[in-house]
Amino acid sequence: MKRVSIILILSLIIIFILASLALGQQTQTAVAKYGKPKIDAQMDEVWKSANEYVTDRYVSGTKGKVAYAKFRVLWDEDGIYVWAEVYDSLLNKDNTNPWEQDSIEVFVDEGNEKASSYDNNDAQYRVNFDNYQSFGTNASKDYFVTATKKTDFGYIVEAQVKMRTRKLKEGMVIGFDLQVNDANMFGNRVGIVAWNEWDNEAWRNPSYFGNLKLEK
Ligand code: BGC
Ligand code: CA
């Protein structure tokens, strides 16, 4: 083959790889440290050692214009704990659909199968800024303990999500995502911002969740 054709073919391959990376989204992995905080929307000492992550995938709404969260995750044998600081300048819960109120959602796939529909170990939890809980597939109040607090930047959510099908152990990787719903003053949802999902799919498709690695 002539040198030019080889260069041409190689460049096409590189362009193809770059384009597919830009279009598809990479599944993210977060690390949860071991610890058991008290669920009261006050920052316990144990949270200070946890890594901080940011919801930075704008499923709807524009970065800088809609609410987002900085969050941390801890775990113990019974479940995971979430500390979320939600930056939201206007809090509204007028919509009758809880997912269109200012709220966060936590998604858990205990087996991390990344299947395209929910099975028994996947669940969707939601809580609004006023600590009103609501539940998607497989979730219920028996497995969700929450506290919220309004702040000058928006609100804080501290939550425990208990596992339903297994005990957690060091080294396990479970499926996990965190979503922020942002309502405007008219009670319309103007923002959906997630840590991992890039389309509004996590509520029905766990393959859009990220990974959460449990470390001690
Ligand atoms: C989604 C909504 C969906 C709801 C169902 C939310 O996470 O953003 O579009 O209707 O879940 O529980
Ligand atoms: Ca809002």
C-alpha cells in the first residue's frame, strides 16, 4: 500500500475513535469510604474524610443556570450514606409530580449488573428540599432515612439508603447515581443534572448508573 493511503486510513481510524468518545459517555466510578454518620443534616466528623463529587452531566438545563450538587458517599454493612449540598437559588415544590420539585434522587443497583431495566436489586429514591420522600421502582420508606436543611446556597440532604438484598463488604462495587431536579418559580422542572446518567433514563434503565466502590 502506498504511504499516503496508510496515513489516510490511520487518520480516519483516529477521527472515528475520537468521535465515538465524544458522543458516548464514559461510566464514572466514585469511591465511598467506610463510616456511619448520624442522619440530621449536620456534617459529622466522618464526612470530612469522604471524597467530594459533583453532578456535572446536564441532562436538561444549562450549566450555571440550573441547580447542581456537590456530594459525598459513605458506606457500612447495612447501606450507603449520602451528603449532598445542592446549589439552588430558588426552592419550589409546587408541582404535583415529586420529580418536578426541587429534589435529589439516589439510584442504587446492589448487584451492579448494569441491565437495561430494573430487577429486584435496583431502586430509585427521591427526597425534596423539605424532606418529603417519594419512591420509584423497588424503593420504600423502610429503606430510606433522610434529613434536609435549607442554607444560604440552597439546601443540604443527608440520607441513608439501606440495602435490600445483601450486606455490603469492603471491595464491592455497586451501581449508583445521584440526580438533582431543579424547579423554577412556576413549579416547572427546568433542570435535570446527574453525576453519571447523560439522558433522563436512570429511573427506568440502571445501565445508566455509575459505579460506587466501597473502600475502608
Ligand atoms: C425522572 C422522571 C421520571 C421519574 C419517575 C425521574 O428521575 O427524571 O422523568 O418520570 O423519575 O420516577
Ligand atoms: Ca429551584
